[in-house]
Amino acid sequence: MNFAAQFTHRVADSLLEFVYPPVCVSCNRSLEDGSQKVCELCWNSIQTLNRNHPLFLDTQQKLLAAGFLSDVVSAYVFQKEGAFQHIAHYLKYRGYESLGVELGKRLGSVMDEWGVRPDLIVPIPLHRVKLRERGYNQAEMIANGISSATKIPVFANIILRRRHTQTQTKLNLDERRKNMEDAFGIAVQGSEKIAGKICLIVDDVITTGATMNSCAEALLRGNALSAIAASAALAQKDSV
């Protein structure tokens, strides 16, 4: 979505909220506060994660096996046609940036509970073409929410996307890994900011972890001490 289309969507959404009462983006229940976007019933319907959850353990094992990541943290389970999928859709394609910030705040609370305390936060970047189409980076919105909850600084321009990779959704595991090979680099003078630091890499959803590992590899090459993968949700490959 380019800037003009994004602006048009926001104006249209504002007009609709003026004419009609605000409703939950997931279930269409009326909301007293239109800035919330999602009702508490829908938030509570999303399955949460803990360090003993089977999906978390399976994802953690796969991600750490590559040797680039030191830990994983996530808040929710991505379920097809569930409330989280609706939230992610409105965040990525309808310009609801505040949903990303809210997801980040909730993820920040999980980090506090799990004792995850990095030195800085690095959102996974979009390629400039995709960023121009969408108008913003949803991972950066989540990172800003984490920072709001934890006071850990965000460095949005540390990692650069070197090439415009194809979408990962329909690729198998090997294809995803090949698609992300050398996809990321470190910005000029970026190594100075991450040298000896624990970096939290943020995305909206982790499926196979190919993107996370590619980013972590770039950070370690840039002299980061270690990298932690963070996402609002984890998903099985066949669920996205």
C-alpha cells in the first residue's frame, strides 16, 4: 500500500468511526473507546505462550540449532482465522499502527516475566520498496511498544535489507533459508552501536525462523555479543 492509498484508508476509517460506533477489528463488537481497536474478549481469546508450551519449545529448538540466536521470547500462538490473525491483518494492511504498539507492550510484559533483558531493540527491516508501499514497518511499531513498556532503546536503522526477498508464506523450510541468505547487512557505523551488546530482534510472527536467523547472523558479524529473537506470536508453518 503506497502512501496515498494508506492516507485514503486512514481518512476512510476516520469517517466511518465518525458515522458508525467503533467496533472490534476481530469480532465487530462495539467498543466504548475506538482507540483500542480490539475488545478484551478477543484479546483474552488468543492463546498465550510460556516457556513450557510445546510450540515455544519446538520453535526455540529449531531457532537455536542454527547457532546464531541465544534465546527466544514470544507472547501468543498464531491461529488461523483467530483474533491474532485479524489483528495482524489490520496492522500490516490497514494502517492500524497502534495495534503494533499494543502488541509490543504486551510482549514487553512477557519479557519482564521471563527475565529477558537485552541492551537494545532491533526491528526486522522491510525492503525500501515494501516500506514505500506500506508506509511503515509493522515490526518497528511492535519494537516501539516493547520500548514503551521496558524503556529499552530501539535502533531501527541498524539492520539493512540488501535485497527484496519474495514472500516466505508459500516456501518450504529449505526455500525459506535460501531466500534469506545474505538478505541483511549492517548499516555504516551500525557496528559501533551493537558491539558487545545483547540485541533483541523483533518481528510480528515467527514461523520457521529463517528471517530471524539471517538477521542474527548479520548482527553477530557486526560484533554484537548475542541476539535474541522476539515476536508477537509463533506459528506452525501450515497455519499462516
